[in-house]
Amino acid sequence: MSKRKTSNKEEVKNDALLLVISAPSGGGKTTLCNQLLAANPQASRAITCTTRDPRPGEKNGVDYYFLTAEDFLRRVQAGNFLEHATVYGNSYGTLKSEVLEKLRQGKDVLLSIDVQGAAAIRSRAEQDEALRKSLVTIFLDPANLQVLENRLKRRGQDSPSSIQKRLSVARQEIAQAKHFDYIIPTGSVDEDLKRMQAIIVAEKLRATRRSSKDP
């Protein structure tokens, strides 16, 4: 049997999803991603790079790739990032190589990023067929800003002035929810997980994904 030639766009499995999950700070995207990973063995989290200092309990290569500002800049100049942005004085970026490698393995990739990062990935996906076919964007919409404020206070990692700054940014982020494929009004952890699981099932059953599979 002769080997079939494959192009770059065929390297990613047809039903592998790049799930981009965004929410305002304190909106629950990290919790939802952790729940999804526990419930879906085929899913894998895309580890992002950051120049911020590790928080208590965070490990390099597990929670983030912690880089110096100089190393981060070198990677930007080399075009290594799928998206990158500066938020609250720190830089964050997603390595394109890591995302595509996991998609090629047939894994669903979870990416927890802010709305700036989601917008950048949507833009890149317009020029990259593999990303475009895999990309699904989801925004977690909080009930109100008081819910976010309470969560940030319970987290205990931000000063009062930092919390107010985050809430101001949150107002702008919520206004961008209309650009996402799906909006999940946040409820309990279990409710959010069930809604997210329903989105994954629906996306994998899309005719455009199933019709492109080999007979």
C-alpha cells in the first residue's frame, strides 16, 4: 500500500479541538479547566509562558513556563508565540508549537486566556487552516461584578487597589463576550462543567468535522 502524502492542514486530527476559555479575572476559568481535565482524559492543557513571579504552590512547566523578560522578548522576536499580551504589567504567551503538537496527537487542547489573547488567536486562525478547524471559543459570563469582587477577595492574592483595577478591566472584557462562539452564564462548578461538556459534544458532532474524516 502506498503512503498517502499529508499536508500541514491534515496533520491535526479532524475532531481535535482547541478550546479557548476566557473570563474576567476571578471568573472561574482556571477551576473549569481543572474540572474538564479531570473529566476528559483525552484533553490536555496548553501551558502558557509568563514573566510574572510564581504564586505559592505554582510549579514551572506545570502551571506556567516562568520566563525572564529578556527570554520572553527573544521568543516574541523569533515568532514562537501563537498569541502574547501584557496584562497587569506582566507578559503572557502561548507557544504555537505546543498547541499544534497536542492537536496532532488527537488531544483536545484547553487554553485559559484573557479576551486579548482570544482575539489574537481568532486572528491567527483566519490565516491557519489547522487552527481555524480546531478553534472553539468560550466566554464565562459572571452574574455580576460583585461576584467577581467576592471571588478575588477570597483568593487573597490581590491588594484592594489591584482588585478595583481588575474589576475595571472586567467591565471591558464582558463587553467583548459577543465575539465568542459560546457564552456560558456562570453558575455552580457542576453547572459550568455540564454546559462545557455539552459544547464539546456538539462541536465533535459538527457535520463539517465528521464529513472530513476518512471513510
